[in-house]
Amino acid sequence: MKNQYAPINGVIEPDFLKYLEDTFSKWNKLFEDGVTLGTREIFKFENVLKGASLNAHTGFAAYTHRGWNEETERNHYTVLIYKNQRAMETEPPLYTFDTPIFG
């Protein structure tokens, strides 16, 4: 698979984006198999996400949301990646990762 991600002004690295893509792909597969995504798994993931933000050259802002999605009529876990904190208020996210979850 060709790497489709590139660093954004040193904000977020392609290998971390690949990690996010792989993680959400795995979580989507778990949902398809009827396995619920546990709170501990989400907590560990959010710690990795926070650490990556702190270790990034200029940082990035990640917004996570766990809740009901009206379009799919399912609960979802979503991560939105922004260039920085100010961009969260004025710009669309640079990357969006999403997976349906059970209850």
C-alpha cells in the first residue's frame, strides 16, 4: 500500500497516521465481528494520542468523541486531528478517523 500521508509542517508524522489508520481498521473489523470496543482499549489509545501530540515538533490538536451518530443510527468513536488548538475553532479537521461501537 502506498503511503498516502505526508507530514503537515512537521505537525504529525506519516507513521503515526498509518498507526491511526491501522487501529481504526482493526476496530472496524472487531465491530463487524460483533466484538465491542472496551473502555480500557480506548483509554490506552487516547494516552498514545496525547503522547504523540506532545512529542510532535509543533504539536497537533486531537478531539475525540464517543456518542450517537444520527446518519448511521449507531454509537461511534471518532477522532478529529487539527493542526493546532486554534484551528479547532476555525478550520475543518485535517484527518478524521471513525469506527462504530456497541452501546
